[in-house]
Amino acid sequence: MESSETYWTDRAALEWQVELGITDAVLDTPVDRYALEAAKPKPKAPVVAPDGPPPSAPAVHVDAVSEARAQAAAAGDLDALAAAMQRFEHCELKRGARSFVFCDGQPEARVMIVGEAPGREEDRAGKPFVGRAGQLLDRMLEAINMGRAHENSARAVYITNVLPWRPPSNRTPEKDEIAMMLPFLERHVALIDPDIVVLMGNTPCQALLGRTGITRMRGQWVEVLGKPCLPMFHPAYLLRNPIAKREAWADLLELNARLRG
């Protein structure tokens, strides 16, 4: 199987050639197009029944969201959910990704963190939040005595993403990609049954709250799937905008106070 890097590199090269107007591949030996046209068999006229043309076969339409909802509902535990997501064939991101990235942390944790999608490092490791943004997240959690590997499940976290496959060039997930994977995410939350859900960035807010605008929503408690929910800046945003770390620290203190309350 081709690696994800080769797939997307070849695809980008092909799209670039199409944009340049290239319509035919040049071979080592010249091709006589006129000879090919002369040798091409003429199409046969369709056989028409006395009472009119035969009915055409109806187009097969696959409702990816409905199929995802059915598969997610049938998953009785985390292993079954992961297997169902890996079998799901309607998300094109699966073709170009190297790894299926499901989760990290402790399923018994009180806090479930939902990010956007795997990046390059996550795609290589098969775990969420392991790159620079993930390292910053670990330091943020350690500052309030929490962590994905904390020995006390009351201070541990469980981490997942809206999408389990890396979008090419780390682009923002598209609406149809979010929609078809949302039933799996909703089932994921139900199986973990956390006390608090933390949505990091605009994409999980769009998926579970139906709106974006993280700079306005961050730090404001809302409810999602029957759970208290705190939107926060994504660590990748904090790496690009260090000045926002002050607000992120305030949100961490708010999360810690809610857990102790």
C-alpha cells in the first residue's frame, strides 16, 4: 500500500499538471491517433423494445451519515467503536492517512478532551496530541495536577479528536467530513461518560455545538450531549498566539475549580 505522503504528493503533482492544461501523457514511442480512431469500433445502436426504451437502473445513493449513525449505535464498547470507525469507508481522508488515531489517556477519567484531527506527528504515532501542540497540552494539564497518564483517575484525562484520520497538509476538516464522523464522536462521549467535556478549538465546537467563534466561546460553560462543556483554545493556536496563554490559564483554573467543586 502506498504511504500517505506518496499518495498526496502524486495527487498534487497530477492536479498541477491538469491546471497547466495537460490532457495527454507523452510516451516513449509516438502514437498515431488517426490510426486509433480508424480502428475504433463503432458503437452499436441500443436495442429498443417495442413499447419504448428499457428503464435505466436507479442510481445508488449512500447516506454516509445514516450509515455512520447505525454503525456507531451498534458499538457496545470502545473496542467495537474503534473497529466500526476503521471499517467505515465513506471518509476519503482514510485513503491518505498513515494511521487510525482513536484515543489516548484513561477511559475512567472525569475529563474528556476533544480536539480537531491528527497532525503529522499524530499520524505517525497513531495517538492524538503528541506533536508540539500535544506537548504544550501536557504542560498545561500538569500545571493543574492533571494528565493523560495521571495515576489518579480523578485527575486523569481522556483525549480524542473529531476526525480519526489526518487531513492533507493539516487543512481544516470540511463540513461533510465532520458530519459523517459526528455519530461516532457522539457515541464515543456516551461510552466514556465523562463528568466534563473540553472542546479545544473551533472544529469540535462546530461538530458538537453547531457554531464556531472560539475567541467568544472560550471560558463559557455550556452543555453538550447532557454534559458540562468548556470550550478552550487549541494548543496549536496558543503556539501561534502566545499572548492568548493568559486566557488559557484562566480556563484551566476554571476547569480545576469545577472538578473540585
